[in-house]
Amino acid sequence: MYIIYENYKLEVEQGRFNLLKFRPKTNKKTRVVTDNYYVLGYGKTFEACIYDIIIDKLADRNETFTLHQYIDEYKALKTKILDEIELPKRK
């Protein structure tokens, strides 16, 4: 089973998750673009995957943050992700 979130893929393996990130790869000679996933971690809990996705997304922004700004951005991303994956409540 796979869980896809934006450009991240979680592979379920024996009750744990392998976290992969999609990055297209271009062959320099042929200029053909192929799908390429690289591993961010093996055997993680779901919560650890969410944490790693947040950290990776913030690192991709390549910005300088104060500690206060970083914490605010972290909280905002975590809330966004958790809101997007929230399951509908049962009646």
C-alpha cells in the first residue's frame, strides 16, 4: 500500500512506513525525464513521517528563519497537513 502526499510517498512495510520523495531525473545525454524517488527514511512511524515531511518542506524553502518564525512555520505546516488528512467523523 502507498500513501501519496504532494511529492512524498509513504510505503507501508510491516506496520511501519518508508518515506520517499519524488524528484524527476533528467538524463543528460538523451534529455529524457524519468520518475525518481529517493529515500528519506525507512521503518518510521506515521508521526515521524509527518515530522520529516514538515522539516523537508521547510528546508526546501531555503530561507533564514528566527527561532520564533521557524516554530510558527512548523506549526502552520503541521496544522495544514493534519487538516488535509483528517478522516470524516462517523455519525
